[in-house]
Amino acid sequence: MTSVDVSHDGSYIVSSSFDKSVRIWDSYGTERFPPLLGHQGRVFAVAISPDSSQIASVSEDQTIRLWDARTGEPDGEPLRGHEGKVTAVTFSPDAQWLASGSDDDTICVWNVMTRLEVPFGRLDCQGVVRSVAFSFDGRLIAAGDIEGRVHLWSTGTFQQARTPLQANNSGVYSVVFSPDSRRVLSGGDDCAARVWNMDSGIQVFSLEGYKGRVRAVTYSPDGRHIVSASHDKTVRLWDANTGAHLLTLYGHHSWVRSVVFRPDGRSFISAGDDTIRTWNMEAALRLSSEAEHDPLVRLGSAALNEDGWLVGFSGELLLWLPADYRGHVQLPPCSMVVGRHRVKLTFDEGSHWGTDWTACWRNGSHPTIGPSPLSL
């Protein structure tokens, strides 16, 4: 999946894919209609209108398509105007405009009713566009480009609101405003997410610790938390006021490209190259709180890396396993955080540990430990 969004009434989810399709799912994960087909190239992003009636999708075929969310049918002819792949799309809060970003270095703003570009002309980023967002008060448009900049325009004049913010020296793949529209959050190629103050243009703090590109960022509806997703296969939860890292969620087995909160803030959704996953917000916060005081809880949110390290919820190295042991590790399901997981280390008779670890092999290759030495 390349992108995911949730309707504002919370009744359905929409996703896009490299297979050229758009899909509509109900809140239980069942497809409402057959795949929505029409794009002639990979679909990079989707967005749902504020009244939940319309879906917009953008593709490498240089078009923006609109779909009727109630029927799954195309809503008029595709919007054409970009001269490169269209990579980002979003509706304004009042549903009056639709903004799209492209490899042609521009943002197009469309009148949703007339399906025509606004007469102010295109917004020039002077760099390939990877993300676009309206502020919640509708006064600003933000865009991230491949040069590592965050651009800001006023929707009143469609002129630049300030000098572009230099987030990094590579690409900005996701931008989003805080619910109070006073901050903008960006995620990029430098393995970090950054929070900016809109009044001063100064960086408030950066969110670091990733081992891959930060592909998606979002605020919780109440503005208290940030969720980010990365090419390192993780989804991370942060305190939006302090920038403190709260929890790393494992479960995806490939790049994670998109995250979005449900309108009630009780859960959020991540989309990766492998699947779409739903995470329980209340349980995630409880797990984060418990982990501060109980090291066993940290193991309950662990993941086994390819190099044999069992990694904790903050990315700390907990335990290294020889190759012969790794196939026997049983981790709890992480697609939905359901609460506290306890850890049991089982050492069968004849097992070895500590300074006697070399005795774990017979003839230099076979471990003497039982078939399931580690159960989480």
C-alpha cells in the first residue's frame, strides 16, 4: 500500500497501491467494492473529502481522479494539468479546494466544484514535490520537496507566507499541520521528523532514532501525540509537546509509507508495502507507561532483527540470539496493541548461558537448547 486515509465520519478507509488500484474498506477491514480502476500507472496517494462523500487519488499517469465514495464509481473526468507524476493530494478543510503535488515541481490548486485550477496560477516549489497539506484553519498550504524544504503559502493570496524551511539536505516525504495550525510537522530522508513553529519558522525539536527514511507523520486529533512511520518497518509514538519518544511498534515486515488517525483518536492506521494495520491508542499509551517501570513490558514490544538482536520498544538491544536459535523465537502479534505482554525465558535441562555459552553447540553447529528456548 502506498497511502491510506480514513473518512471524517469514521465509516470507511481508503487505500492506494502500486497495482494501479484504489480500494475502499469498511471499518472492519472488508472491501466495500471491487478495486477502483482507471489509473494507468501506480497510485501514490489518496485523500477523502471533509464530508466523506468523495475520494481523490493521484498517479504517475499525471492525473487526479475523483471517486464517489458511496458507489465506488468515477466522479467525472480525471483532472489533467501536471506535466509529471502526481505524488500528493489533499482537500482543504472547507472542501472548496483540492491541492495536488507533482514531479513537475509544482502544486496545483483546483476548485472542487468547477474542476478547474484556481486563477492564481501554480505554486512553484522549484523541486520535486512529495507531500502537501492544508492547515486546519484553512489559511496555509504546506508542501515538502525532494530538496529537503518545507514551503508555505497563504490561501488568501496564494503567495509564499515565508521563506521555505530547510528541514534537511535530501527529501521531505510528509508534512502535516498540528490541529491548532500553529506548528507543522515534517518527515524526511534524513531519518528524522521535525516540528516547526509557524510564527517564528524555528524548529521546535526533532524526532530521531530511525534507521530509515521517515515516510509519514501525523498528529492525533487532540494534538497531544505524534505518530510516524519509517522505511525501517516501525511505527513510532511521540509526545507532541515535548518530543519525548513513547513507544516503537513492530509488526510491519516492509516499508511503512502512511499513517492516519481515526477521527475519534482512539486508534490509528498504518499502511506498508505488506499490509494495513490498526493500532489501539489507549493500549499503546498504557504499554508505554508500564515500560518506564517494568523491563518485562519492554520485551513485550520487541522485534527480532535480521542480525539476531532482539530489540526493545525504544530500539535498545536486549538479547542476541545465534542463528540456530532465531527460528524458534515466538513474538506476540503486533498488528494491534492489545495490552501487556509478559516474557518467559525457558531454559531446558542441558541448556547453557553466561560464560558457558560456547557449550550451546554440539560439534560446533547444533544447539543443545530445546526447540522453543524463548517464548514472548
